[in-house]
Amino acid sequence: MKVEGERRYALLLAARDSEYVKEMYGGYFNVFVAAFGEEGERWDLFRVVEGLFPDMNELENYDGFVVSGSPYDAYGNDYWILKLCFLLQTLDAMQKKVLGICFGHQVLCRALGGKVGKAYTGWDIGLRKVRIVKDLSPCCFLEKLDEIPPVLSIIECHQDEVWEVPMGAEVIAFSDKTGVEMFIIGTHILGIQGHPEYTKDILNNLIDRLLNNDSIEKGFAEDARSKLLIADPDRKCWEKICRSFLKETYN
């Protein structure tokens, strides 16, 4: 049940909390709410990776949904991923706001008819400069935001990417590594390949874990860390973009 006047959001968590994030932040849920939430809102957590989904009869009570990153492949056929695709198709039909981050960006694309697969150029880990597309359509919410620079740095950690956006989608950002860094559909779907919610220490810990389980090589890990030492992500700008999209506050 939604309280009158209360904004209500749901985090669809597609990853399990790491020990580090649990210890330092109390879990990924707190990381997302700190980045995208505002006072007076209600945020609910659904651990979709563990098969925990919102009640279909409750979807109407939410103002928006956020789909997190994940170590799983968005093109996989695990039961929970297929169930998530169906949920995203339902939310799209309802014109509900959905923000997809990394895996969330990719699974949104898949669910709505696009194509996703392994990145042709391999892993992208560290800071990446993302370019906002020039001549955005007048209805794009970014056009209504003040002081968003044309190039933004964001933390990235992915080895999959969007190959082809769904019909009717608009690519609104790209980088020299990834052709689809952001896409929108209408005013209710937004996918972001990078991690606007990540801090540098979260990424450093993730790099350690990827190195320890032989997912990446030592030289690659050192190069990713070196980028974090010389520059910072534009977190405030990314938080403004995400909050504005979810809440339609363009001031």
C-alpha cells in the first residue's frame, strides 16, 4: 500500500552483497539509496538474484524501479533472469520508470528486444569518459537539465555490453570503448552501462576479488587502479541525472 503523497521506489538487486560492502556500507541497498534516494521516500529491496520479486499486484504502487549490476550474464537463461525479463516487460507496458545499471542496463535491453553479449574489446574496469550525444531529441530529459557537461567520467566494471538497442530506443551516450553507454526509451526507461552509485573504494575491492579469482590479470588490475588515483568520477552529476530521471525534477 502506498501512503498518499509518498514516493516509493524498489531496488531489484541482481547481485549478492560482498563482505566488504556489508561491512562498510551495510549492503548494496544502502549504497543505492545513498546515491539516488531523497528524504521522505520509501525504498524497498527485492533480491531478485535469490528469486525474491515484488508482488505483481503491488507494481502500480511504485514510482520507479532500479535494476542493479550483477556478476551474471544478462543474456543468460537462469530462471530468475528470465523472470526479471518478464517483470521488465510488464513495467515497460505500464510505463513505469525503470533505471538499469550495468547488468540492469543490459537486461533491460534484452527484455525489450535488443541484443546483448560479450564486449568485443574485453573487460572495461576503472574510470571511463562518457560523451553525451549531441543533438538529443527535445523530449530527452537530459535536455532539460542544467550544468551537465558533454563529457562525464564514470566508474565501469563489465565484460558484457549492449550490441543493439531495442526498437524505439535512443542512444544518448557513448565512449571510445563502448558504443552504448546510455540509452532511453520514451520518458520511462533509462539504461546506464557504468556505475554511478560506486565509490572508488568499492571498485578497488572488486578489483581485488576479480584478481583473486583469476578473472583478470595483475597488469590489467594495476592499470585500472592507476586510473582511479589520478581522477575522480563525476558522481554528483551522475546522481543528478539518475534522480532527475526517476523523479522528473529538472531544476
